[in-house]
Amino acid sequence: MKPPTFVRPLLDSERQALQTGLRSPDAFTLRRAQILLASADGRSPTQIADSLSCATQTVRNAIRAFQAAGIACLKQRSHRPASAHSELDGIACERLRALLHRSPRDFGKPTSLWTLELVAHVAFARGITSRRMSGESVRQALVRMDIGWKRAKRWITSPDPAYLRKRGRAIG
């Protein structure tokens, strides 16, 4: 069995930062500060986990994070994998924007309304993306471009001469 893990002796500035973390409105920061101060006081990970009603591994993770990053471990990091990247780069996003300004009928589709799945299909067919994306990936790309999906639907027009009158009646 391994010996219990403890934090290294704290500097005065580190102890003060941890004491400040005890008053944080962020639950992650508060829990980490509690764990690290308890460990600095000589309590084992099992004792800390029992008193804070958390898993022993959570305590060990907090201590290891402090050993690696110091006080910076009080801020929660992203859970996104480092290898993850978006499918659409800047140029592809602009091509997607231009695609949305056109009617799906221009691409041989039987509808005049874009759906996320239809955008994904046409983007792949036109070579904007290297593989077929999901509708959710398209939605996230639109969010990154500050385009709300509802806003994209306002671009739709119709060749019907009475379109504006009919649309006004439908909207109210």
C-alpha cells in the first residue's frame, strides 16, 4: 500500500490564496481550497474525503494538481480533450455562411428551408467539409460565427409575388 499523499509545505502567499478560496462563490474553487488546506494541516486523503463527503480520488487529484500547477489549480480547466478541434476553419466557415445565403433549391433540394442536417449534407457534397458533419456540429459552427439559427431563417425569401403579404399574415 502506498503512503498517503500530502501537499508540500505552503508558502504564506499560497496559504493566503487558499484562505481566500474558502470564500469563493465557485464550488470548484471552494472544494479545492478546503482539500489543500486540510492536506497542509496533515490530514490524509481518506480523512479529507470522509469529512468533505467526496471521493478519495478527488482529494488525490486536487493534491496532484497543486503539486503540478500551484495556486493555478484553483481555477477549473476545460474538460475538452487537447486533441479536439473544430471541423470548420475560418475559410470553411465563410463558405458555410455563403452557402446559407443561397436557397437549398439551388443545390437541387426539394425545399426552400435550410435544416441543420441539410446544411451538413450540402456542405459535404460541395466540399466545404472533408467528412459528413452532424447537425449539431453545424449549429456549433454557426454559434462560433455569431449566427443564431433562427436568424438564418430570416434570410429566406420566396419567388412568390405575394410572399411578403402571406408572411405578414402568418407572423401577425
